[in-house]
Amino acid sequence: MDSALSRLLIHTGPPESCAVGVIMGGMNPESSSAPTESTHVTVVAKGAGLVFTWDADARIEVRDLGGEVVIEANAAGLRTLAGHLLVLAGDGVPDGAHLHLEDSNGLEDGSVGLVLERSDAE
């Protein structure tokens, strides 16, 4: 398994409590950060099967500009992020389920980390 993908974490609970994740899929060796065409990452979190999919040629960069965060992506990257959010918004997904994206495992090199988390608490 590619060492870059091995850092992808899908976890339930607060992001700061993450220690391990469940990994499946592969990375595109020609591109340092974009997963291969139609890569699927599947995990079962408290009985809910979560499948995260990357569109072919997805490019996503996250920059921290101090007072704001910029997420810059091509069309495939935007579809990929939208899909990740829809997975987390799905019925039966537990509160606190989240996905960590970092440079070299879904984000462009040099990107700051991005955590997409479901929080149903008011």
C-alpha cells in the first residue's frame, strides 16, 4: 500500500483523538497528491459503511491565509469534495465521523490539512 495513502484517516470521535484509520485504495504514482482514477476508500464507522471517492484528475489545494482558508480546486476536485461532504451528511453516519485530508494524500503538496467532520450537536 502506498505510504502517502496510509496517512488518510477516517475516524469517529473528536479529530484530536485520532490515532488510527482504516485505509483502502491507492495513489497515482505520476501525481504526488491525486489518487488514481475512481479511487474508493471504504470504512465502517459504528455500523455505517462510508465510501469516499476521488474523481479522476482531481486537484485540491488548501491554503491558510491567516484570517481565512482558501480551498482551490479544479472541477474534478470540487466534485470530489462535494462527494465527501455528501457521504458525511448521509443517513446513519454517526456524529463525529470525519475525514482527514493532507498534502500527498488527496491534497496538493504544500496544502494545509483539512478535516471534514459531521457534527449534529447544537
